[in-house]
Amino acid sequence: MLTYLVRRLAWGLGVLIAVGAVTFLLTYIVPGDPAKTIAGLHASPADVQRIRVALGLDQPFPVQVAAYVGRVLRLDFGMSTSLNTPVSDLLIGRFPATAQLAIGGVAIGVLIGLPLGMLAAARRGRWTDRLISMLSAVMIAAPIFWVALLVQYGFGTLPKLTWKVDLFAINGYQPFDPRHLFLPCLALGLLLAGAYIRLVRAALLEELSRDYTRTARAKGLPPSRVVWRHAMRNAASPLLAQLGLDIGILLGGVVIVEKIFSFAGVGKLAADSFQSRDVPLIMGTVMFGTIWIVLANLAADLIQAVLDPRIRTRSI
């Protein structure tokens, strides 16, 4: 188990270094001088040069990349040029909102996708299976902005206009307030549920066709016990892997949903940084998301290794 953990940690560190280098490269080749942006339009060339030296922008490109990756590994993302605040402070301040949105969205996605996927597998080939498969295809294909706008109108704006019922807030954020959390979480959950339905159905069908499940049925065990007690435990591995990826992405910031609902999280911060051309903040949000993707995948891999010891012996 220790060897497996060391391998996954090494893989995660390699991903962080690679993403940091690529992110710095992309911002390096973008037109514009960060030093001029910080100094302002009316700054003198001498002032711009002093800022370039202070930021290390006068150094060779490989030296700048190495310095940036080193700062990222220390969780130092630099200073926001538009807000004049350390990027790490901005990310930490917005993270609780994004964490609540991510957890709520994944929970709704699992609550919808898990039972429907199991029902589709249990009713394979019947009209129930075909209907659920069609529903999952629509969920997967639907654009995220369309789903978010539809949820916002159908559950927020329409009841308020038609019945004068104001159950859910259509924008804004209040910590741990279900009125502000439900609609964006529902939008995310509906998008995630389609993939979870397919994953659970495919994995469960594979396990139900194996010898051990056929033996369990031949012994007279109830179908529900065969599915829950035997097949589902082995079928959970793909779902856990997907959950790790989704949670990491969502913790890094859901740009479109947070922007539509004016949700004060990391995703909206990233969107605002693009509008203001705040290069350190853009790079910081990208690296922040990468860190959470790596950590969430590491946690999912460890849980899978505990549930299925065979995974520990596989190569990365």
C-alpha cells in the first residue's frame, strides 16, 4: 500500500509541475507586458523596468519557469494586478463557496444517477432501461449554460412571477444558505447525473454477468441483495474514479454556473480575472484547480485500493 501511495504522489507532483510549466508558457506568449499592466498607462519606462526586475521578468525564460513552479509548490501564486491582493488570499476567501457548490452538486448527481443506473441495469432491455438511457443521453449532451439558465428560470424566476412564491434565490451567495445553494447545485447535479447513470449501468451489468453473481442467484438470494451486497461493491470502482475527477474539477471552480448565478466562488473569480486580464490571477486559478484535481484523484485512488486490493499491484 505504501508503494502504491508513493507512486500516486509522484504522479500528482509530476502533473503539477507540467501544468505549471505549460500555464506559464501560455501566459508568456500572450501579447502584452505584465509589468506595464501593473505600472499603469502613464508609468515611465524606468518604472516599468524596475517592476520587471522586481518580478524577475528580466530573467531567461527557463529561470522564470523554474521560479514560478517553485512558488506554486509553496502555494505562492503571486499578486493580483487588478485587485492588488495576494492571489492565494483571494482563492482561500472564495473556496468555501465553491466547496459547498461542489459537494452539493456531486451529492445531487449521485442521488439521481446511482438509483437510476442500478434500475436500468436491473431492467436491462426493457422500456425502463431504454427510457433511462435516453434521459442520461440528454443530460450528457445538454450544454451547461442552457441547463443552468433553465433551472434558474424554472425553479426561481417562474414561480416568483406566476405564483408570487420566492423559494430559491436566483443569484448571489450566502454561506450555508439552502436558498442560494439549491439552484446552482441542482444545475450541476443534473449535468453530472447523466454520466453517473451510464457508469453505474455499465459497471453493474458487467458484474451481474460474472460467475459469482450467477452463483449467488442460483443459491436463491434475492435480486436486491445480489445487486447491493455483491455486485455493487465491485462496480463502484469506476464511479469512485469519476467522482474523484468531478470533485477536483468542481473544487477548482465551475466558471459558467458560478457566473450565471453570480455565485461568489473560485469559478466567478476566474471569469472576472479573464475580463480584467489579470495574468497572475488567471494562472493562480488554473493551478488551484489542478491541485484539487490531483488531490481528489489521489483520494479516489486510495479508496479504490482499499476496496479492491488488486489495484495496488497494477502499474500507473
